[in-house]
Amino acid sequence: MKRLLVAVVLGTLSSTSAADVVGIDARSTAPHPGANPATDPAYGGFRAAFTSAGHSVQSLVAFTPGALAALDLLVLTQPTEVSASFSAAEIADIQSFVSAGGRLLFLAEAGWDTGSTLSDVNSLLVPYGLAVSTLVYNGSGAVVKNFITHDVTEQVTEVGLDFHRTLIVASPAVDLTIASVDVLATVDGRGGSGRVVVFTDRSGFANSGSGPDYGIGDLDNLRLLENIVDWLLPPFGTGCPGAGGFVPKLSASSTAPTAGGPLTLSLTHGLGGATATFFIGLSSAELPMVGGCTLNISPLLPVSITVPLGASGAGHGWIDLPGTLPLDMSGVTFAMQAFVLDSAVAHGFSNSNEVVIAVQ
């Protein structure tokens, strides 16, 4: 990747904003080997969906105000045993975290002793108009189709589930499944409250081949998770849509890579076959451009990378740019943003979010 053009920026780049912090529940499934999304290898792909979007991940075994204060997003799983259920104090603290702007992803589950933990789970979810049903379905796997149009369901056509529960959905939640079996809902925070997403099959985000009938690599499961991450933790700068209303998404294999180590930049959701240009900046910005778009990096360096995107059609364009960082880059931080030529919009381009790379 032309050495990431870092020779141009060495010694001139300054620090920028920190990544969002994601706390993943390491307690609720602890008695069951392989079932812990926070630590088990079977959920490596699940954790990677957060880290590849630039967020840091930490395991969480306590849900106290002190533990939650450091988080931007809390990921909870339905306790598999009564002994791991949420206490009344924990429920109140988690709800206060969301009320203050923290975001919540809750993953329900069937099997084990989860039927005995529903009361506490639903006490937690009641402010959001949601409840997890006692009904369980599809012990041999199933495919859910037909979703409501939403940022969380963008380019999601089919999601594979294993043994799972269903949702009871009321205001302010939005049911995103057009089916008799409701499995996905969102709550868009208002008045300072944070956003909430509930999905009723934790195992649908386990690594494919690790046990569930459908895993993260099957159908559109990974795309769904990536959409959930971006909706709960929007990248800096919302980007600007192009053909079909798709907003290009820029991500990095790590936002804290090691000097001398690998780094891959990935651009997706662009116009397939179009030309994309990657720009490098000294720091974050929010500068208005034509068409209501925003330049999220400034000042720009007089260097860029221009490449064609693969695939064809609106929202399908993509490219991976692998490279190796120089050994003397430790301590350098830089920002990048991608622009895609797109004649479907009057101003002639779409653009991505910003990604900040802080080399260790």
C-alpha cells in the first residue's frame, strides 16, 4: 500500500480522539465452555467486528456504576444460570447507564437454564418496550428473511439462527422483522438516552463451524452485526451517500497497530467499479462541503491513494489495501477518509467516515 504513504507524515502527526470502549459481558455464560462472547475463541469473529471498526474491547464481570462509567457500549447476554442473573441493583445501574447516553446490545438465548432468568432480563428491558418471550424455536436451525428497512438491516436479506427465543415489541422499540417470529428490535435514544439493540440468538454470532447451525460467517449474519456496531457506535463523521443511498464505510484491521506490523484498510458499501481516493489528514475535522457532505480530516496532506473498487452496482463496491508500517512509526497518529466518484449524485461523489490510526 505504498508503505501507507507514512514517510510523508512521519514526525508531523498529532494525537486525536480515542476509540469507543465496548464492555462485553463475561459473566452470564461463564459456566459453559465455548459460550462466552467476551473471551472464548468461538466468538473471535464477534469481537473482531468491534475492533475492526476501531473500538477497544474489554471483558466485564461486574455491572456497577464504576465499571460502566468507562464504557460507550455495553454488550450483555442472557444469563444461562440463575446464579448469573442480574441483580436489582445491576438492572438499575445498567438502565441509568443507557439513560445517560450509554448504548446497549442485548443478546438473548434459548437452552441451558435461560427460562429461569427471563424475569430479570425483562425487568432490564421493560423501559425500552421490549420483553424476551418464553417461546423458543428452531433447535435445528432456521433462516429469517424479510426485514424492515433500517440502518441495522442494510443489505441484510437472510439471517441464520440456532435455538433461539422471540421478542415482544412495543413502543418505543421498533420491530425490524416482518414475520410472526420477531427476533430483532432497536430503540433510538431520545433526550440524551443511548440506543438499544436486542437480538434473540447469541449463538448466531459465534464462529461458523463452532457448534451452532448458523454462525457469524453464514448468510448475512456478519453484515447484521457490522450494521449493529455502526448504528450503536457511529463512525466519526456520518459519511455522505451515493448511488442507492449507500454510504461508503472505511475501517482498519486495527486502529492501534504496531510499528513494523501489518495494517489493512478496507472500504465497503461504495459504488462497484467506481474510483475511490483515500486522503490522509493530520487530525479530525468537521468541515462542510457541497451536497451536505462533510470533510472529516484536516489539514489534508498533499498525498493520496486512488484505486478502483471491485464488484458492480450501488453499495457493492469494495477494496482491501494491505500494507506494512515502517519500524520507526511508533507514536504516530494519522487520520484517513475515502471519497468515491459517483455520478448518481449531483455533486459527483460519496464519502466515508473517518478512521484514526494510532501506531503503537
